[in-house]
Amino acid sequence: MMTPLRWVRYNHRLTRTVVLRNRCIRLASRASPCRLQDGNCGQSATILPLLVSTVSLLTRRTVMRRNSIIFWATLILAVCFLVQLLGYGVRHSFSIFFPFILDEYHWARGDTALMLSIHLLVYGICAPITGTLVTKLPPKQLILFGIVVLSIATAACYLATELWHFYLFFGVLAPIGLSCVGSPVVNPTIVNWFNERRGMAIGLAQTGGGLSFVFVFLMEFVISAVGWRLAYIVMGLIILTVAVPIVLAGYTFKPQERGLQPLGANKGEEQKGSISPASPGRNAVERWSVRSGLKSKELWLLFFSNMLFWGTGCYLVLAHQVKHAMDLGYSSAIAASTTAFFGAFMVTGQISALISDRIGREATVLTASVFTSIAIVLLISLKPTSGLAPLYGFAVLFGLGSGLYAVCVFAGAADIFAGRHFGLFNGIVLAGMGFGGAFGPWLGGLLYDLSGSYLFSFLFALGSFVLAFVAFYGAAPRRYVARGFG
């Protein structure tokens, strides 16, 4: 008698959408490659059923088979989620380690914060390079290389006793690895797999980056238990032992490698099989060459928008918010918990960014800028007697705004530049964050050292959020969506 799985695989009978989702969940639990890793991919197996119901809304396909596009797209989202959670956890751990390093060595805040600035600068330089390499080298091997470099660089911070040690390990080596693990590879992967509803798909994948702030909060307890040096080793080992099996088991750069077409690919493309390896559609491929893209004002407006919002805005604040709260008399645990709140609500913002598929990217980025601006006003108004409400109110609004923007800037880039050169253009937009970040955290520390207050630092961040919206609005992804490009 034919088993249910064989019946599904060989007869290809149509089912109702609800039946499709239920059987996808069973298939994910029985047939996921993660089961071959003796539990190392347990987190992916847990997340898969939660993502299936959402992914099923992205397509009208109701044909159920073993190598279904729904199953593999779900698996790709889960892998990208977990890899970004672990990878960006290293960068975002800076604000947790920062006070402990200052207390031990008593270096100037500007000089110490420079390690994050160097990290972001190197990441910004590496992002477009990695975006180009992702179409020339095997992407899975590129990610595995990044995981190894990132985990070694993180653990090596245990040995740091001089500032230049941190500059080398955290500032130079870690972002080289992270550029191969994070958005320069993940975003083109998602664009390859999703031909429509990219805002939703990128938002789901990037929630890993948002939840990395919650992962960082857990490091606060590790630091309390074993000290900040051993905490770096623990973090490095977690990245290596968890991320490598997940990538080996479940990562695929493009659906064509499994004989599939992207979710939402039209019938003409499916019949011709003409979709480029790094391209979700033909219109975008025909529109942009490398030269025309590099000369376009849209690319550089997105570059400056990301530079201002995340580089000189978010990362300036994130580098110093914990220390600022501790200066006002909050305990280290409460101060660090703002990072966890920020991360949790950043995830909420990233998921909510799917609304940009309906109301437009520009309206969503305007909402993000308003949320982050109000958050900065709350942060500036904090006093030793303010209590917890305004502190956590800042974290909530700052997280929501940052999450909305983090998705929309890349969804907007995909609306304009999706095609076989998207990896390069996506990397350039990421480089904007890197170059801004090279300036933001350092400037925040320098202004504090000069004035004895974070007032001017946070006002600078506030201005960055306003100008970031202006630049994004000028890039105008709405025009390309209206014309049918992207």
C-alpha cells in the first residue's frame, strides 16, 4: 500500500491550502536534512513549522511533493534566520562588553568605541566585494568560510590586552567573516527564492538579525558567570558548532539548483526556464548593467540613507545606550535589558515591514523615522529619577523603527535593482551602513569625552534619522514598482 508521502510525491494531486500547510509541517519534521545532524539543527526544525504557514501565503501553488518550492523556501528562511542571529550577535554584543572593557582598562570612550567603528568600516568595504563574489564562488562555501573566520576572531578577543588587539580581532577579522555570513549573501539568496512579496520574505529572514540582540542579552549572564574574556570564547564556540551544521544541511543559494523556480515566478518564465541564477525576474536583468547601476542616483541615495539611518544613527546610539543608562544609575542588568527589548521589538518591526508591500516603502520608512526620533527624545530626557517606563519606551520605539527600516531599505533596493547584479548593488547599500558606522560610534564617544554628556551625540543621531528618510524618498522605489520593475 502506498504511503502518504509517496502518494504526495508521485501523484501530485491538488489539495486545499490548509491541507498543504499541515502536510508541509509533517514533511519538514520527517524529511528535513536537519535530522541527519543528530540534533545540531534542532533550532531550525523547531522554526520550520512556524514559518510554513507564512510562506504558504506567498504562493498560490497547491501541488504537494517532496521537493516542493514551499518546503525548500521555508527551509532557506529558517537557515538564513539562524545564521544571521548568530553572526550579527557578535557585532551587537559590543554594547554589552563595552562597559566591562572600560572598567578593566579605563581607556577613553572614544578610543574604545573605535573598535566598533573599525568593524563597521571593514564590513562596509567587504560587503560589495562579497556581493560580487557570491555570483562567482560557491555561496555555501563562502558562508562556511565566514563562519570559521567569525568564530575564530570572536574567541580571539579572549587574548586581547591592548586596544590594537581589539581593533584587529573585533574590528578587522570579525567583519570579514560577518560579510560572508550576513546580508551580503543572505539578501541575494532571499531575492533568488522569492519573486514577489519580497518585503515579507526579507523581513522574516532578517528577524534573525533582530533577535541577535536578545542573544546578546543572554551573554550578560555568561559574563556575570565566567567573566567577559571567557564569554568571548563561549560565543565563538556557539557560532561554530551551531551554524556550520545548519548551513551544510539546509542552505541552497537559488531554487534552480533543486530544479525549482522562485515563488511567484510567472508561467512564461517557468516554461522557458530563463531566470538568471542570481535573478528573480527578467525585467530587472534587462534594465540594469553594472555601469548603469553605479551611475544611478537611486543607488547612491539608498547608500546615503542607510549610512545615515544605521551608520551614524542606530549604531551611534547602540554603542553607548547601555553605558549611558548605567551612568544614570541603572544597574548593568537593567541597562543591558534595553538591548533585549530593542532586539525583540526590532523583530516586531521587521515582521511588520510586510505592510510596505501594501502601503509602499516610503510610507513605511517615514514611520520608522518618526519612531526612532521619538525614541531619541525619550533617551535624551532620561534622568536618574525617571524610572523604567521611559527607558523601556525608548527601547520599544527604537526597536520598532529600526526593524521597519532594516527591511525596507533592502526591499526598496530589490524593487529597483533586482537582477543578476543585485548582489553588487545590495553590497553597496550595505557599505553605506559600514561607512556611516565607522564614524557614528566613534563620534558618540568623542562628543562625550569633550562635553561630559551624550546630549550632542544623541542629537546628531536624531538628525541622521530625518535625513535618512529624505534620501530614501528621493530614491523612490515606488516608481519602479508602479512600472513593473523589480
